[in-house]
Amino acid sequence: MEDQKGLLSSGLGRVMRNKRYIFWFWLMSLTLAGFGTAAFRKSAHSILDHSLLSEKLLHGFDLSVLIEMIARPEFGSTASMTMPALYFGILFFLATAIFLPGVFLGYSSTYRLPREDFFRACGRNLWRFIRIMIIAGIVMGIVAGILFGINGAIVKKAGESTNELLSFELQMTGLAVIFLVMTILRIWFDLAEADAVLNDQRAVRKSIAAGLRHTFRSLGRLLVSYVVATIVAAIILVAGLWVWLKVVSPQSIIGAFILSQIILFLLLIPRFWQRGIAVSYWQQRMLVPIVAMKPIEPAPPAPPLTPEPVPVVPAPVTGV
């Protein structure tokens, strides 16, 4: 239990010491979201600024009015609205791959990481991160597809039984299992990313193998840590929505915007907390200690050998 508490507190401490990373990622996501929704805002303004139907969206949310607005010819094609959002979503994915190596290095440092070192780590590990993310996407996509397919088949089979609640219970159980399995995969590739950056590992296959090995070696400890961070994120989301419904009036556009951004900013904390947990675990269990090499002292020279005196043999005495 103390190890578990140490891993959680150590990861959170790294996040709190580097709060600027959360701010810059929030600002980046807000900026890209603004560009991605610019086409939709422009088309919506051209219609709603001259229509009384805007009252039904200003003082509440009417789905039929929104569908009618989108269906009008002057609104434009749906592709012209969705494609910019898709492009900027991909751009956010690339920006995440660019800047996360610097975040890992900053979390592992005991001092404020200089900007030069941050961006040097970003450039050095960009291709490594892209490869890890591609492999992670393939693995997670295949596993998620298989698990959802199995869950759907089980729920469909359970629907044939006389127990009306059985299909719902099995569906919820299946979703919980899928969540745990996908969290395990997240842990695996988070450790691989941490190892690629902190160990300066060029061969990402070695980092992926090390991440998989340590994931199952400390599965309980890591899984509980990540689940705790996810529960905190769920609490933030539910509390934020409750405050939105109870405090913010439907007419307050500014209030809704400010509260939504506060919620999104706070939701970044558990996400970065999980990164901090991965860095803490890497330093505790995956860091190879460096053994200091001591110079070998030469043996003291042997004392010079003194020759032993040669015994004097007396000459034999001969008779006269």
C-alpha cells in the first residue's frame, strides 16, 4: 500500500511541479479547436443572425432546430464543416507526438527544464514517438474490435434468455472488462514512450518489449494507479456538468464557455498524472543504475632481491 501511495503521490508531484505543460496543452487544444470549428461558426452565423429560430438555440437547445439549420442549402455541405475539424484533430495528434517527449523529460528532471533541452528532446524523439503511436493504434484497434465483437455476441445471445436484466448486466460487465484491458494497453505504451525518451532508446522495439515486460511484472500496482486517475477524471466531469446545469443559465454564453474550459483544463490533470506515474515507475523499476568505475590501483613494487652471499669453501690441505 505504501508503494502504491508513493507511485500516485510521486506522479502527482511531478505534475504539480510542471503545471505549465498543462496550460500550454490546453491553450494549444483551444486554438486548434477554434480553427477547426471556424467554418461551422461562419455558416451558423450567416443563418442564425437573421432568423428568429436562433432564440431556440440561444435560450436552450432544440435538436430539431439544429437539424433544420444544417439541412438548409445556404448552410453548405456537411463535408465542408467536418473536414476542417478532422484536419485540425490530426494536427493536434501530431503536436502531441512532438511535445510529449519534452514533457517526459521535464517530469524526470529534478529542476526546471530549460526550453532548449525541452525542444531538443522533442526533436530527438519525434520519429520514435510516431512509430510507437502507430503501433499502439494498431494493437489497440485490433484488441478493441475483438473485445467489442465478443461482447456484442454475448449480449445478443443473452437477449434470447428469459432474464430481462441478463443482457444489460453482461453488457456492463463486458464494458468494464474492455475498459481494464484498454487501460493495460495504455500502461504498456506509456511505459514504452517513457523508456524511449528517458533511456534514449533508438530501437523502439526494445522500449515496447520493456514496457510490456514491466506492465505485467507490476500489473496490479500500475493498473490501480491508472484507474484511480481515471476515477478522478470522471468525478471532475460529473461535478463540472452538475455545476453547469445548476449554476450556468442557458442564456449565459460567456459563463458556459468559461465553465467548459475550466472543466477541460481540469480534465487534463488526470491525463498528465498518468504520464507522471509512468515516469515515476520508470525511475523506480526500469532505470538501470550506473555503477561508478574505480581505477585499479597498481600493486606496490616488489623490493629488490639481494643476492645471497656465496659461501667460501676452504682450499684442501695437501701433505709435504
